Amino acid sequence: MRIGLTGATGHFGSIVAETLLKTVPAENIVVSVRTPAKAAHLQAQGVEVRHGDFDHPESLAAAFAGIDRLLIVSADGDNDTRIRQHKAAVDAAVRAGVGFIAYTSVGDADNSTLFLAPVHKATEGFIRESGIPYSFLRNNWYLENEAGSIQAAAAGAPWVTSAGDGKVGWATRRDYAEAAAAVLAGEGHDNTVYELSGEPLTQDGLAAVVSEALGQEVKVQQVDDKAYSEIMAGVGVPEAALPIVVAIQTAIREGALDQPSGDLAKLLQRPLTPLIEGVKEILAGK
């Protein structure tokens, strides 16, 4: 059985590759990357490195050739670009005869108000329509997404949010990635949908975890969306990104990431990494 990965040099995919190498022979792992030189460390371990670029669909069929189980890590970019790229990847998987697709989606993709959700809903549809057995890994939210706020709190800044009492199922990126590796290397995952989430917490709840990790009080500053945008602009968030960061806060406030589920621990076959450990790693720059 040959396992293929896209995005294997990214933050998420690199952890998946590292995890697979602990239990899967390197010669059974294939990575599809835009820049093969960046995967030299994997090639040195015996992993087959192929060129595959979502923006060049003609490269993907060859990149996926001979792969039995494929992880498609969602791409970056605006929604229209990502939908186009993901469709190209699914079409290439069909042409290559891939036998199973795992896809990194988002929580409650069918109904979520999160601005990212349309990409994932569309991609899940492409995969279902392909007829290839699948597993949708509906990741909630990476703790690492809050690295800027955590580092700011360490410097004495308040925890600024406009999310109100909305809850988020934060978990570490490593936990999500190791769950993906478990699905790729395991059995019994055909046509499954996993809602992957930590225990939902409010912003106050996460700030309390950060306070404990720092050993100092972190004050929470609740503001409206307009004030949040102005504060984010003041700390250097680019103007083009301001609507995105505000939209995330709005979606959290509306409950888009309040999706409690035990699926993540089930796939990992262990308790989730405590958030305080993840916070300490972020503070240590890991």
C-alpha cells in the first residue's frame, strides 16, 4: 500500500509525514510538492518525492500515479482559487486511480458560517461525486492560529477579541496531523466524516490557560468588530487581511466553531495534548 501526501513541506503536512515514517516503510510514502528541493530531507529518508502543483493540473496525475491512499491538504489562497485547485486535485486522483482520499476540511462544513467553509463544502462535494472512498477530516481550529495573541500576552498586552462568549474547539496542529496520519495508515475509514475538535472554550477560557502557562494574569478585552479591526490594524495586520480576521471573530461569536466531538481523541487513541502544553511550546518558539 502506497500512501501519498500533498503539502508535505507545510506546517501540517510535515507532521503527517513525520508521523507516518514511524510506522510506515519510507518506500511506501510518496509526497507531491511544488518545490521538490524543499522535501530533500524526506527523500534522504527514503520517501519518494514528486513534483505536483495544484496550479498546474497536468503535473498532478503523474504525482498521484500508483498511490492507494491520498491525503489532500487544503491549499492556501482566496476561496475561488482554492476551489479550482482542489477540483483539479480530485480530478487528477480519479485519473490516477487513487483508491482513497482523506481531505482536511473544516468543522460542520455543510452548515458553517465561517468564511472558509464554502471551499470545504465544495471540495467535499467534488470528492463524493468522484466515487472514490473518502474520509473528511473536519478540523476545528489550530491552537497555533492564536500564536500572535499568545506572544502579545506574554509581552503584557491584553487578550483582545470581539468573539464574545463564542466557543472554539482549539487543539494543537500536531494532534490534528497525527489524526490524519492514523486515518491514512489505518483501516475502516471509508466514507467517514470526522468532526475533529478539542473541548470548546471561550476566549476567556483560553486566556485563562495562557495566564496559567505564563504565571501572570492575562486580561481579556472584549470589543466590537469595528474596534477589533482598528486594534488589529494598529498592531500591523495588513489592511487586506482585516476583513478576514474580523470574519473569524464574527463566526466564533455566532457559534461556528462550537462543535464538541470526541472524534479526535478516538482517532489518536489517546487524550488530546493539554492546551497548556501547546501554549508553552508556542511561547518557546517551537
